[in-house]
Amino acid sequence: MDRRQLDTAFPMVYGLVVVICALWVHGALIPVAVIGAILLGIYYAVFRSRMVVGEGGRRRNRIRNR
């Protein structure tokens, strides 16, 4: 999986787990919500920034006539 797929998959999985806990496992809702939010924040703050740096930055496909 590449970075963009992970950026979409992680929040969707987190939301799905929170909804499942809200509907069926009421006792686990608060721990799942808090721990999931912390893990998602760690992903965006630490691991995603390393992946962006590893890709070589932003590339442009623009033709300049000079």
C-alpha cells in the first residue's frame, strides 16, 4: 500500500471500529476511541512524515518555455 491508500484506510478503519463498539460493545467504546485516536495521531505525526520525506518531495509536471 502506498501513502495515499494508508491515509484513507486508517481513518476509515478507526471510524468503523468506533461504530462497531458503539453499536455492540458498549464497554469498550471509550478505550477504543481514545487509544485509536492516539494511534491515528501518532501515524500522522511520526510515520506519515517519514514516508513523505522518503518519496522525494513533490513533483510537478509543468512545461516551461524559457
